[in-house]
Amino acid sequence: MAQPLQSINLVAPAFKGVNTEDSPIAQDQSYADVADNAVIDKRGRIASRKGVALETTTNTALGADYIHRIHYFYDDAGNTEVFSTGNNKIFSGTTTLTDISTAVGTSITGNDWKIVNFNDKAYFFQRGHRPLVYDNVSGLATFTANTAFYCNEAVAAYGRLWVVDSGTDTQTIYWSDLLIGTDFTGGSSGSINVSKAWPDGYDEVVALAAHNNSLIIFGNHSILIYGGAFSPATMALVDTISGVGCVDRNSVQSIGTDILFVSQSGLRSLGRTITEKSMPISDLSINVKTELIAEIENKTTPVATTYSPENSFYLLTFPATSTTYCFDLKGRLENGGFRVTRWTSAPFKSFERKTDGTLLVGTADGIGSYTGYVDQVLNGGVISNNTYRFRYYSPGLTFGDPSRIKILKKLRPTLVGANSALVTLYWDYDFNNNYSNASFTVGNQTPYYYNTTGSQFGTSPDPFGTTFVEAEFTGAVTTSRPPINATGNGSIITIGLETEINGVALSLQELNVLALIGKTL
């Protein structure tokens, strides 16, 4: 007697993001083994990331370098400016990258500036460099010749600038006079040496952050929390955390109710427990822990990060490998981690969020914004479009019994969008990496709207002199459910889907897998 087909419905595949830590045959089917150039959209589906809409058309001053840092300056008078760094220069503007660093008359030998807004000015700090200050009246200029303030890390908080060298003197934190970011010697300015406060005996300051009237001091291997930072002369050490530190000052991002940062063991959260008055640590990258640690250990340049509340994600980019990890912040999983996807071979090198929510992106071609569904590049002064590859691969599917043979018969993905795209489905058995595949082309649905030319109502009259309906109401999003015949057999099935994103978004809503279940091996 013929065996009935058995079905696995992967509803919202990759809803839980990538998991490279657990056994692929023991994983929840809502995880993915691969989710490249993807995000988790607001409906919980794996979807294509957005691309770069390039604004720069003149990037001669950038040379062969890329945009290392972007900073959005604004003041109370409504003046705005976009600064960026690269090729050992400081640029202003987005359409044309204008080198403004020559005006300060000081040699620049690096691109890892920390730039902060404070009291209608922008302050620039980089290890071994004279600090710079910008305002809308005077432009860019230097301040203070005291080499003690050639600092590498800075934060604007509680009416002051807080700075630390993180190079020559890694133990002394300075704060400026109230509302005067260039004065670190007069008024109520001051300093504190934290060399005796580290819980494990010795550490070095890497990053600073402000949270709930506290100054958070990140070391390489530990963290100090000083309370009462509104009055720094009387602030006191209220908590210490040993065994966890910060590997890169650029990784620290405030997300309103919490602070995210990258430690030696991955992405971490500094969450405040009110009742215990302590700050416990949680691991947010637990599902990609091993590979992320490898990226951290092998990095050759500072990381770039951003928090975007509009997109509900934290991006962590390793510019040297063109790899970005996208951590979805819409909620934590059962194991306490964030859902995560990878953006591979991506042009993203740096980020900055403007006050209106626009996410600026730095690339090897200049500055753009995170929007649209192509990666724009600059060729001979002309902006052109590049596609990028969306990839999804499931964990091992066993139909509840890994010991029995499965004969794969049919695959039916449910795709939303991807108009006119060539989509390829892949399947493999028993992790042999010998994938079979079949391709199909998504249809192209033309949108028709009410009362627009060529859409709902035509212009040709009927015999009674009135117009007749020529088209139906439709939206612009295509939904496709193509049935794909599959071949082969094995005990564990892996399913993949790949396509080039070329101007139209794609979401994978469901994947139906039909197979015959055979004998026990």
C-alpha cells in the first residue's frame, strides 16, 4: 500500500534567526542555519535587508579609502552638518566630500575619531591627536595644547564632557567645566584615577557611557559604575563587574533603557535591576557565539555599530571582512539571546542615525542612507546599482524521526514580493553539501489603484457613452506559491532558498516540505 505524503510546514522560517551553536538536527525549525542579507521584519518573517542609496557623487578626497566614521551635528539654532572621516582627513557634506581638516593646521594620521555633540558644538577626539572643536560660526578649530587631553574616548553627559586617553594614561578620567567643553582645568572641572577601583586588580579604560545618573566605565575585562555623576566631585563607586569588559569603544550603544556593548565573549547587555540595585550581565549573541568570538579575536580594524529604533536593530560591522551582524531588538528568545542574521559581502563600513531617524551609511564610495533594495556604488562620478544575494538555509529536518529514510517529493515556498526575480531552491540530504536545485521566476504584478490614469477606470466609452472598468484593484506586492518537484532521499533534509535582490523586497512567509517516509536505516 502506498505511503501517504508527510508534510513539514515551516511557518515564518528563520523567525528565531541564525543558530550556529546547537546541533542542526536538534534545533527548533524556526531557526536558520544561514540567513544572509536578511532581517526579521515586523511580521516575524525573514526578509531581505535594505540597501544603500548613495548620496555622494564627488569622493576624490577619499581616495582608495572608505568612510570610517560618520557624525551628524546639529545645534539649537537649527544648523546641521554631516562629518565623516577617511584617508586621514575629516570631511563635511554628503554629496561632495569636502576636506575641512587642512584648515586646522595639524597633521592627521588616523581615521578613528570619536565625535560628540555638546552645547551647540561638535568635539573631535583621537588618540595622539590634538582635540578639535566645531561650531557653526567659527568652523573647525583646535583647542588646548596640553597633551594630557589628546584623548581617545569621550562622552557628553550631565552637562559636561568626559574624556579618557585609553592609550598613554588609561586610568584617569577628566570632566570639563559645566557646559564648557574646552575647559578641563578651571571652574568645576576635575578628574578621577580609577587604577585602584578595578575588581581584579588591574585594567585599562576602553569606553565611557552614561546611564541613570551613573558614569559607566568599561575596562578590557571589568566594568565600574560610579553613581551621582551629576556632581562628579562627590560621585562614588556603587558597583563593579569582573570578568566582562568591552573590546571596542565604538561598540557601545545606548538603547534608552539599556546599554549594549561588545565583550570578548560577544554582544552583552548592561541591564539595571532596580530591586537589587545591581547591574547584571546577559549574553545576547548566544546563538552565534563561537563565530562572533572568532570575528572579534581576528579583527584588524575598529568595529562600527549603530542602534536604529526605527528598524528595531543593533548592527555590528567588521569593516575588514565586510560582515555585519544584525541583532533584532523586538524581543529576546527563550535562551535570553537576540535573533540575529548576517549581512555578508555588504558595503557597510560605518553608520550614524540622524535625529529624523534616517540611518546614514558609510561605504568605500562615500555616504548614503539605508533605504531601497539595491547597493548603490559610484563609477566615474555616476551612481549605479548593484544587486546583493539573499540566502536562507534551514536546520536539518527529520520529520520527527532521524533514523528513517525520507524521499523528498515537493517543495512549496510562499514568497511575498521579489517581483520578476529568479529564485533558486536547494535541497540536500544528510549534510553531504551536494545540493540539488530548481529555479523559478516570480511573477510581476502591476499595481492598480482607484482613480489613477491607466488603472481602475479606462477612457474608452461603451455604447452608452460611459466609461467601463479596464482593471481590478490590486496592490503592488506579489505573493507566489510555486510547487517545485524534488528528487533524492536521505534521513535528514536541508532546504535552502537564494535569489538576487534587485530593487524589490522579498519576504519568505512559509515553506512547505512534502516527503515520503521510508524504512528505518
